[in-house]
Amino acid sequence: MIIENVPFQVADWSGWPETRHAGETGHALWRTLEVGNIRVRMVEYSPGYLADHWCSRGHVLLVMQGELVTELADGRVFTMREGCSYQVAENAEPHRSRTATGARLFIVD
């Protein structure tokens, strides 16, 4: 990952505005910082959340709280708990996430 045109910046996520994104079931609350060529997000999935699409964007994702299940289009399924992360390249392996209990994530893409 090459991060370009991003000056040093501190983000106090506790005061960052949220946007709500509906899933197939449940919802996600995003706090988003877009700067230079990156997007950084704090995301909270509600209990029962299921993404409404397959994602092909590259990410580095860290589960900060809760449990996240990520399914790949080829059928593989990964369950991640607090402290687990994944990384995937742009257009590499379509994926979608769900959670029974809710989850808080930190994502860079």
C-alpha cells in the first residue's frame, strides 16, 4: 500500500459524524475519514447484520470488538473475533460480512 498526499492527522473517532448503511439485514454505522488516496473507517455492525452486496474493494480490516464472519464468493468462510484481522487486494476475492452478535471494526482502504 502506498499512502499518498496524507498529512499527519489525529482523528478523535468519538466525535466523528456517523452515517447509517442498511444491510440485507441489520445496519452498519460508519465514521469515515477520506484523505489523499485512502479511506479510514470505524464501523459498527448491528446484531444480525448481513451485507447487501459482494465487495471487491481492497481492505485491511481489524475486528476491535465482537465477532465477524466473512464469506468469500468461492465459498470459504472465516470467523474472526476481537484482535483478528484480514487483508485483501483490490478486485482479488469478492467478500461479504455478517455478524450475529454485532461487531466494531477498523478498516483502511
